Amino acid sequence: MPEPDEAVVAQTGPYQVELTEGQEYWYCRCGRSKKQPFCDGSHQGTSITPLKFTADRSGTFNICGCKATDDEPFCDGTHNVI
Ligand code: FES
Ligand code: FES
């Protein structure tokens, strides 16, 4: 079992998702959600909380699946070195 305060790798690469400008999303920071890359409440019992963000344009985005990015919620390539 992973430590309750540690994020787990959901996928060692980004999720390509369509986002809509102006819409709010909840990025899963814990890696436990079954609705990646978005939060489904599975962080309950951990000290990790999701990140709310608003899409600044409509289009396709690479959202981090490894949960180790330094540019949440976006993939910054860190998954290549984990
Ligand atoms: Fe996490 Fe790329 S998927 S940095
Ligand atoms: Fe991962 Fe909510 S399920 S942050």
C-alpha cells in the first residue's frame, strides 16, 4: 500500500484531454482517481487535495498522469525520469 501522504503514479505519461475555455476542472494530485486525470474523491484518507484550475482556452491538453510534474496540472516531461 502506498503511504497515505504520497502521490501514486496513475500513468507514466500524460492524459490527452479536451478542455473548454473558462470551465473549471479538478486535477487529481494523488494519482488514486479512477477518472484520471481528474479527481473522483479517492484522495479521501490521504493528506493530498486536488487542484482546481480553469482552462484558459479550448483545446487538447496534456495533463500529468505521473503526478510528479512541476507544472501542475500539465505534463512537463518529468515522467521521463521517474
Ligand atoms: Fe507527469 Fe508527464 S505525465 S510529467
Ligand atoms: Fe486524486 Fe482527488 S482523487 S486528488
